[in-house]
Amino acid sequence: MIETPPVVLHGYFRSTAAYRVRIALNLKQVAWTDVFHHLRHGGQREAAYLRMNPQGLVPTLQWDGAVLTQSLAICEFLDETVVDPPLLPGGAAARARVRGFAQAIACDIHPVQNLRVLQRLRAAGLDEAAVNDWARETIDDGLAACAALIEGGEGPYCFGADVTLADLCLVPQLVNARRFGVALRWPRLLAIEAACLALPAFRDAAPDRQPDAE
């Protein structure tokens, strides 16, 4: 492990956003301490946590006195602070493509099928079947677009021979896809997932390997 200041990750085993950060920390060989907030029990809305993260979301990363929020911002901070292995390629256009894929998941798929939105749909009167249909269709549409974004690409990962921020977003989203019963009909996405899960950094970050897993 790389010697760093004390690092604390506030998360929840099932959070795909926290999952992304766990992968990044593992890839960068950064040791950290976990603090868990049970999202279904409202732990993220406790006053002490809201003082740290006013959005009431996970993850939050504490690093040498800095308090960092939003998983992609945290991952890019880690990439700038611990440079090896890089999560973004060289070249402005190549970096933009990786960020575009990552944001398609983190900004367009994940937020509209996460717990907060699903709870609001239930509160608006949708039954559980309709809520699950919403999540399933949202993920299906988004993953179809992601598959198209990397169509024709080569290499075991989303953008070639090296793991990038795109892979850190894809693998957790596929976990959510299975949870909501999405028919995973994209062979290249599944092949990328298999390549990633062959790496300890991804395997050890998996939800079912976390101390708070249920």
C-alpha cells in the first residue's frame, strides 16, 4: 500500500457510487478506513453526516483534512494525487471520451434509478412493479447507449488495454442492472466486466465483500 495521510471513506456496501471509489482506492493501493451509513435506514440523513455532506449522499472521502464528495470528483482527485496507475488516458480527446462514458452512467443512468428517486416514485403512488419497471427501463436504455459509445473498440477494457474511469463506472452499474432484472444483451460490456473482475482491485471492492454487506 502507498503511504498517504489518514483516509476515511463514508459509504454503503450497495452504493454503486461508493463502489467506484473503492475500486479507485484499490487500484491506487491506498489504504483507508470505512465508515458505513445504512441508506435504507436513513443513515445518510443524520445531522452529523449532513454537516459533512449536505446532499446526504455517499460516498464522502476524508483525506488529510479535505472533505470530498461526488464519486467522479473523488476518483479524479485520487488520479491527480496518486498518479499510478492513471485512470484517464493521454490526449484531450481520449480523456473526453472516457469522461463521456463515465458520465453517461454516473450522471444519466444512476441518478434516475437510485434510492432517492425510487422512494419519490413510491411516494407519488406508483406500486412496486411500476417502480422497478422505471429502474429497469432507465438502466436498459442507458447501457444500450454505453455499448454504442464503445462499439468497435478493441482491448479488454472499455477504452483499450488499460483500466480507465469508464470501467470503474461500468462494473458497479452492471451489478445494479442485475438487481433490477435487466436483460444483459451486450456481449462487449459483459466481456469488459469479466476482464475487470479478474483484477483483485475490482473483486475486493465488490458489494458482497464489504463488512456491512447484508
